[in-house]
Amino acid sequence: MPTLTFDPDRLGDEEQRSLRRLADNLQQSDNLQQSGPGENRPSLRLEIEGEEQAVPGRLAELFLEVVTEAAKGRSVTVGNSDDELTTGEAAELLNVSRPYLVELLEEGKIPFHKVGTHRRVRREDVLSYRDKMREEAEDAMQNLADQAQTKGLGY
């Protein structure tokens, strides 16, 4: 599967308004149904050539996320998790410089292999690293908020 990118900046004004309305409607709809203990997943249905089709829960959740991010003006890229990326593509995905990404690779923080003299990384490994860094950042922020609360700093 090729990597596809949706850039909301390339939409016209009417298309951008339509996208924001879609995101608002999805967020406010009753389409969030309990799918398991503690899980809310959107329930979406498509009409294809007059026949209604249910969209599986995780795919509907992904659609909701894509629409929500695009409505905020952010580009969204969808690709196969087995895709191999160049160091430039991986750096862009992490929003870091290519030299910094190469440092991460050489330090063993993200697995890679070489094709000739060029480094290649799996998209799945880059996304896993990104998720791990986000979790660590959220934990650090929570720790700071807890300390501020304990010291009565009013946060």
C-alpha cells in the first residue's frame, strides 16, 4: 500500500468548512457506542451502491481520528506499518532533524538496517518510539503537576 497524505491546507474554504462540520458532527453524535469494558468506539455505517455497510470499530475510530486531526489543520499520513522509511522520512514523522534521528539510530533507540550505505527504519519502529516518548512526556508532566499540587502552587 502506498503512503497517502491528506493535507487540509490544500482544501478550498468550503471544503475546510465541510471538514470541520463533519468533525464536529462525529464528535457530538450518538455514534459512540460501548464496545467493551470501558471502551467507546464510534459506530459508522457507509452506503455503497445503495447497500449499507458497517465499518469495523477500530477502522471507524481511525477515521474519526483522521477527520479530527485534519479539521484542526494538521496533515494526516496513512501508510502500511511494514513500510521502510529513509532517515529523512523517519525524521519528518518524528518532527526532528535528520542528524538527530541518526543519533537515535546509532544509540540503538530505534532499530535500523542498512541498504548499501543507507539506513532504513521500519515505520512501525518509528511510531513505537514516538508513542514511548509521548508516554514519558505525559508521565513527566503529570509528575510536575503532582509536585505543584503537593507544594500548593495552585496548578
